[in-house]
Amino acid sequence: MRYVGTVTAAHFVDSLAVFDGFLGQMRPGFSVLVDLSGLDMMELECVPHLTEIMDRCKACGIGTVVRVIPDPSKDIGFNILSLIHYRGEVRIITCETLVEAEKYFA
């Protein structure tokens, strides 16, 4: 998943259906790459959508989340949301660059 520019809650409406299609193809233990390197801002109204994605991923057996966060100020609460929704059952890896993150998918 890649977040670019200013992300609003409206951006999630269509993307949730597409995301569900991908989840249906995943096997337990799958990994997700979350790229925040192009993110400028995300509206607070996006939080329910983000947590819904996290809950759906957990229900489908996610094993690892690899996040690209070049600027720690762009974390926007992902670490806190992960603690609540993944409850320590999902491996979280944070990288500064996409190149670094790709090593986990080699």
C-alpha cells in the first residue's frame, strides 16, 4: 500500500473493496508493504479505515508489516494503532527507504 500526497477518508472508499480482493488471495503469514515516503498529510478521519484494514489483515492471518517511513514525523500513529489492532501478534519492521524494505521481500 502506498500513500501519496494528502490522503482523505474519501480515498479509502473504493480502495477497501480492491484491498478485500487482494486479501482473499493471501495465505496465512503473508506480508504487507506500507510506503509512506510520498505522504504529505493524512486526515484524522482516515483512522477508522486504517484500523479496518488492520483488522481485516489480522483476520486473514497477516504475518509481517514492512513500513517505509523516511521521516519519523510521518508515522502518524501507525505504531500505536498496530499495538491495539495487531496486539504483538504481527511482526512490524520499519525502514527508512524502499530499497531497505525490499530486502524483506527478496
